[in-house]
Amino acid sequence: MFAGEIGVGAILCPIAGAILAPLAYAVRRKMVAWFAVFFALMTCTLSLLLLTNIQSGVLLTYNWIPSIGFSIALNLDALGVYVAAVAGSIGFLVMLYSVRYMEHAEIEGYSLLRYYGLTLLFVGSMIGLVLSDSIILVYIFWELVGFCSYALISYYYKDPKALRAGTKAFVVTRIGDVGLFIAIVALWGSTHSTSLAAIVNLAPADSTLLTIAGFGVLLAAIGKSAQFPLHVWLPDAMEAPTTISALIHAATMVNAGVYLVARTYPIFSVVPSWPMAVVIIGTFTALFAATMALAEPDLKRALALSTISQLGIMLSAAGAGAIVAFEFHLVSHAIFKGLLFLCAGVVIRSVHTRNMYEMGGLANHMKITNVTFIIGTLALVGIPIFNGFWSKELVLDSINGAGYLGATGVLIITSFLTAVYSWRMYYLVFLGKKRTPLEVRDPPYEMRTPLIILSIATLVSWIFISQFSSGLAYSLPSSYGAELLTVRETIEIVLLSPLVVVSIGSLCIIAWLAFVFKDRMMQFLKEDRGLAKALKHGYWFDDLYRVASRGLFFVGREVSYTQTGDVNYNLAGIVLGGIVILLILILGNMGW
Amino acid sequence: MALVGSITVLYPILILLLGALLSYALAHVVKRSANYVSGTAAAVASVCAIYVLLSLLQRVTNGEVLSVSLFSGGIQFALNPLALFLSLVGTSLTFIVCIYSIRYMEDATGVEKFYALLLLMAAGIVGIGLAQDIFDMYVFFELMTVASFALVAFEKQRWEPVEAGTKYGVMSAVGSVIALFGISTIFLYAGTLQFDRIGTGLSAIAPEAITTTIIVGGGLMIVGFGVKTAMVPFHTWLPDAHSAAPSGISAMLSGIVIQAGLVALIKAIQPLAVLEVTSFGLTLALFASVSMFVGNLIALKQRDLKRMLAYSSIAQMGYILLGFAFGIGIGGKGVALGFIGGLYLILGHAFMKGGAFLCAGAIIYAIGTRDFEEMKGVGRLLPSIGVPYTVFALALSGLPPMVGFVSELFICTAGVDVTGWGLVFVVILLINVVISVGYYVPSINTIVFSKEMGTKVHDARSVPPLMVGTIVLMTAITLVLGIYPQIGMVIAKPAADYLFRLFS
């Protein structure tokens, strides 16, 4: 059973690195960076090795709490292993990039140990999350990645914005985590099992507990994957170092939510309103976030909103049961969005601002970054031959095929908006007049290499669709509906589908219109009134939540006035409580 | 004094009482470094008690009945799994607090009285578990309580501990008297106070009288013991007492004393609950929910670290109480998992909250303040406080893989299995967990991730190894109990099964 050991290794290797990192740090502070890169490389190797060890069925069951019957196990099917491979490989690339990107951290008074330790812990927890069969173990790793996210968003803690953003991320995702917790206990109540694979095979019939569990998982996904209405934490999370934004908030952690929906799809698809609810939320969020990205002046926040939008597309695919399309878009998006964030990191590091209106004209000064950013953008927009094109069109085709025509229409409109905001980002940063006085140039090799590797992956990852889909078809139970899809079939579906023709055609028209009216559009989006203002303020959802949390603190203060400090009142409280208890007991007796 | 049975049952209490005497006397004999002499003597006594209990663990878990009776059955003690659980947690915490307080209390006068009182309090806790009738339990309950009055008010030269101690004393006395009313009601009608005989005693009287006796007696005892358990609205003494007491005592109070009050409550109402006249479980669940909300909501606005932790204890007692309510049953049969959850949280909370209070004490030792504004960044300057405090606060907020999460998992899983409205209470608990994140995480941000250093932090003195060592030990236990719960199950599961059998 060698495969199980590789899986455990992929989880424990980075965690061991995190625990041992203080030793490297104590020897020489800067050494911790290469120490972390080494462990990340080992993890990457192990997670890529897992690709050859995909199998169905549950491995390495461990009876964790025999007194109650909670056991944990590993599941090495393709659904999880692909995400683990993404986490491991992008984790390594980000770690390599970080060596140069974070080199000034110590001088500014931030500990590199904290950065690399938490990042390693994160990678291990993420891989553990997707390789776990037991839903309790999923929850444990789910919370751990959430903690790492909070700690890394707050990394530059001397900036109060960062601390606030980290706390906000933690609290908002915790709200979603309540959903996962309820799902665990509800599933236990209805099936007395914590093993996801076993529950899928059991195929329980629809019941109240199952419905509660299903919507609990949906709530968890809304929190973790920043879907409406819990989307507010992700744009603020951009206070994190850009490497963390690339790794956690684009390529891996935010995918955990939609991944869980996909994994539990066979379980909850029998609940009448669940698939529809998932598709509606995903589709709405996709459109909603895309509109906000149009007016966002901050480069990273715009990419964050774009991520929220793309996650909405993935969520819709999962809700429609299109598992192959879902997973394919997840992997494609991780690659090109990770690429875009790392490019953004290069830009921001050079111009010392995140405001796109202060950038511009960088194309000639950083040629490699320019090209790689274009590649990422074209993938995001969904231009043919880039991986984003194939995966997005597959998603659209699957959702349409599952009968969600309205959703398909909305997603097509979203793809228009995606084209517009992506092009706007590129234009503002790389074209036009150079608005910054600072000198900019291409980055050193430690930062260039990940960009180049990811660009190549963006160009060619789709070619492996046949192996990709066969892995899913072979290792997942049939209830997932995963089927083999060859390259030829993909090309046929995508290029011959009338839907695709319509969407590409309309895309070209929209692009041409946007180009023609670009000046007026740019001016409109820059304004601070009307629709543009609503977009820039995120439709004031942030303010809504701020008011709500102030309200909670207000309630706390009001309740605290019962603590008068006067013993007479306190004793009166005892008497009052005593009367209430006697009343409840008497009523209980009458109703017995 | 005819003694029937194995006297080994009494050893832990006798050791602790002897230890109290010795640690007081030795300090007067040696006359130098009273804190080291007394503290070490007290620590040694606790270790001996722990050793005796551990040596009996296997036999008790296997179901062997270890009991002793004095005065021809007038007073009976039995070391059942629940008593073993309570005693082990209590003595372990006592041991850690003794070591910690050696340096923490080094500037106090009369420190030998501190350790004597501490051991007396521990003896009271052990006695609550061992007692086999309500009145004896009440006696040890009072021993624990009176010792804790003096300990809360120990720094008698400051007004705050004295006020807190006085309020605590008054409220506790009122509670004790009310409990005594309840006990006498039961005695009047049942003719006996022994836990295993009350049921038969009550069945012999007229049916109408049974209902009244149970409701009145049970209700009064819930109120009386509920004051000590810090159930809302009987909790108002707790924020002052736990804040003003020396930090080792705060750890004991939040960690085991209020939980001992809960065990006393559960033991007292058990003979009444099995007669199935009314739903004690539902009553406890309702009050648990109120406690959770009040504790968490008021904690949000606190600007004093120890006061925040005190309100958090009120909320955590709500979670524990809910677990016990699930075990007893809400309008139907209970589930053993509820007792497991409640007991496991008692175990875990002793170390999580105890550890947090010890960290607060270390901060007081280093910079002399409990105020959040003044302690900004102290965790960064002193990572030996910062890292453990982060672990404790995250554990208390229910983050895996620490013990808080595991306990809440057990309690909520029990809530789904329990007949009736269990799921509603589970949702209430989870909402409260999210609310609690709203004060735990900002406290971590203030202590560790603060840009500015508080005004007093620059002159911080370093924390002694004895204090750091105990804090690190608590951190390790918090992590181990969460990652490998089977270790805690060794004492929690037999106690839970024992309770479940009693309540069925």
C-alpha cells in the first residue's frame, strides 16, 4: 500500500518543515527561506507522484477515537489528488518566488520564520484537506488553512489594515465553518458515518437531516470560497503578501469550498432544492463580482474579485454535477490566476503602489512580465488555445446540458464582463503613459522562473484533458458522473457547439466596442458617483457587515449593564432565576 | 470509629489535608524563602495525591467498587469513575498552580497560608466527588468554597480583591443556604440523603408529595449549586472574583472549582431526575443557552484580559452544561456522548482556561497590568507568553486540532442523537462559538500582533522559568488532548458511562 504512504508524506512533509523551521532560522535567518523551498520541493515531488497513484477506495483507515467510533482515512481519488498536486506544485513555485520577494521582510521588522512556517503549515493542511476521506479530518484541516490564512493576511501586522483584514477573514469564514460543523453532525445523525466515500456509496435518501447537512456544506463553501453573501473578506485579504494572495487566495484555499461541494455532490443531489441553490448562488456571485471588478482601482483587489467570479463559475459547475468540467476549470484557474498574481507581485514590488491609476506604460520596461501577464489575461478571458478557454467553455457546455439555461446566459454575460475588466487591468498597468516616476525592470530569476513555468502550463495544460478525465472517471464512483473526455472530443464540443460560437462571437463584438469606447468607459469607471460608486464600494456590503458587527458589540454592551456590581441586584438575580427554574420545572411536570 | 471498606479511598483527601498542615507549618519552621518551602511542600502533596489516584485508575475503570464507610454507615465515600475524574483533574491543576505560584506569589506576605488554603480547596474538590450522600458532599463543597473566599481576597491590601471576595462570599452564602433548603426538603420526605437511597425513599411517600418534593427540592438545589456553577443569572460574582484573585487561583476557579460545583449539582439532582417527574435536562439546556449568550456577549466589550477570560468561562460553562443536558435528556432519552462531551470539555477547559489565566498572570508579573491597551505587544516581546496564549485563545475558540474543538464536536454530535430539539441547541452553541471568535482573536492581535508597544511593555521584567514551564506544560496538554483524544478518554469515558448508567 505504497500510495497511502506517499499521501501521508505529502501532508506531513511540509508540516514537519514548519515545525523544524525554527532550527534553520536560529542558524541563520535568511536560511529559513531556502530551507522552506527545499521542503516545498519535496512536497511538490510527493504530490506529483500521487498523480501516478490515483486509485478508488479508501486507504489507511485509522481508528482515531475508538470510544466513539470516529475514524479517519485517506482517499486518493483523482478529485482530491489533482487539487493536492496543484497545491504542492504552486506551493513550490510560490516558495521559490518568495525567496526574492520577501527578502526585505526582516529589515522591516517582520519575522521570516513566521512567513515560511505558516506557509509550509498551510501547504500541508491544504493537501490534507483534499486527501481526507473523513469529514471530521476535512474540518480540522479546513480550520487550519483558515488559521494560516488569518495569520498570513495579518503578516504585515504593523499596518492596522492588515490586522483588520485578517481578523475579518477569520470571522467571516468561521461563520461558514458553522455550516460544515452542522453538516458533520447532521450526516453523523443520519448515517452514523464520518467517511465521505462510505456515505457516497450509501446514497442516503432525502431527509431533514440530509437537507440540513447539504445546506451546511453550501454555507461552508460560501464562506471559504468567498461567494455571495460572505464574499467580503477576500478583497480585503489582499493586504497579505502577494505570494500569499497567489497561493492561498487564488490557487488553493479558496478552492476548498467549491471542492467540498463537488465531492459531496452525489450525496446531496437527492435533496430537492440543493443543486438549484448551488447553481443560483454560483452564477449570481460570478456576475456580481465581475461587475465590481470593472471599477476597482487596486490591482490585487481586482484580481481578487475576478477570483470570486471564477469561483462562482466553478460552484455552478459543481452544482450542475459537471465534475470533469469543474475540476478542469479549478486546475486551469489555479494556474493562470496564480500566474496573474505573481505578475502583479512583480509590478507592485517595482512601483510601490497597488493603485492601477498610478501605473501604466510598463510593457516596454518589463518585457517578460508583460508577456506572462498577457498570457494569464488571455486565459482568464477565455481566448482559444489557452487553458482558460477550454475549461470555461466546457463548464458552459455542461451547465447548459444539465438544463440550467438561465444560468448559462448569465455566465455568458459574465464572460463579457470578464473580458472587459481583464483588458482594463492590462491596459491600465502595461499600456498608455508611464505614470510612475520609479524605474522598473524585469525581476530576478527566482521570480522569473515561476512566471515562465506557469505561462507554459497555461498554454499546454489543456492538452492533457484525456488523461485528466480518465483519472476522474476511473477513480470516482459512478454517482459522480465523471466520464472520459478525449482531446478530440473536447475540441469537437467546444468548437462545434453553437453556444461557443455565440459566446466567442459576442465576445469579439464586445471587445471591439470596448476598444472603441475605451476612453469614455475608463472615465466613467473612474468616477465617484452613480453606478461606478456602487461598484467601487462593493454595493456597500462591507458597510452592512460593519454595522452588523457594531450592532453585536452594542448588544454586548447593553447586556453588560445587567452586571451592576451591586450585590443587592445580584441577589435579586438569584431570586429571579430561582423563580424561573421553579416555573420551568412545574411546566415540565405538567407536560410530562 | 468503625471503618468498613478500603481506606485507600480516603488517601487523596488525607494527603491533601496533611499537605495543607505541613506546608503551613514548614514555613514557620524554616523561616526563610517561605514561598519555595510552602510551595514545594504543597506541590509534593498534590503529586502524592495524583499518584494514589493513578494507581487506583485501572481498578476503578474495570468496574471495581472501592468504598469506605465510617460511623456504621453514617458517612460513606466511594471512588467511582466520576470521582476519579474530578479528583485527577483537580489535583493535576493544583499541582501546576503550586509550582507556578512559587514565583508568582513571591512578593506576597503570609504565603504559607496561601498554599494551605489551596490544598484545603483541593481536598474539598476531591471530597465532592467521593461523598456518597448529599450532606457530606455539601460539607466538602463548603470546605472548597470557604477556602476559595480567602484565596480570592488574598491580596488583602488592595481594595479590588477584598470587594470581589466579599461579594463572592455573600452570594455564595446565599446560594449555600438555598441549597440547604433544598437538601432539607429532600431529607424531610425521603428520610435519607444517600444518593442511592433517595429514590426508594421518595417512592414510599404519597405520589402528589413526590412531585412537589422533587420540583421544590430539585429547583432549590439547582439554584444553590448553580450559584457556584456560575449559571446565568447566578453568575454575577464570577467576573470580579476571577479577575481579582491571584492568577493561579483564577486558573483554579475557572478550571475546576466551578466545574466541581456543576458535578455537585449533577450528583444532587440525579436521584430526582431518574424518577421522571419533570425535565431537568431541558431546564439545564435552557439555562446553558442563556449562559452562553450572556458570557460571550459581555466578553466582547471587555478591556481587561482577566475579566474577558472570566466571562468566557461563563460561556464555556454553558457549553459544558449543554453537554450534560444532552446526557440527561431533553424530553426523551439522553445520550452517553453528551456526558462524554461535557466531561471532556471540563478536562480540556481546565488546561485551556487555566493556561490562559497563567499567561495573564505572567503578563501581570512582567508589566503589572491587566489592561489590553497597556499590554499591547507584550506577547511579541515575550514569546514565551505570546505563543502559548495564542494556542490557548485559539483552542478556546474551538479551532482544531486542540481540545476545545474535540469537546464541542462530541457535544454537538450528542445533540443530534438526542430526541427532541437537540439540533436547535447545537445551532445555538455554534452561533456562540462564532461570537466568541470576536473577542479571542482581537485579544491575540492586541497581545502579539500589535504595532505599538503598550506604555509599560518596554520595562517588562522577564518571566521566571518556573512560570514559563508550567505554561508550556499546559500548552502541550491542550495540544495532545486535541490531537490524540483517546488519552483523555481514559478517564472521561468511564466517568461518562457511570453517569449515563445512573441517569437511565
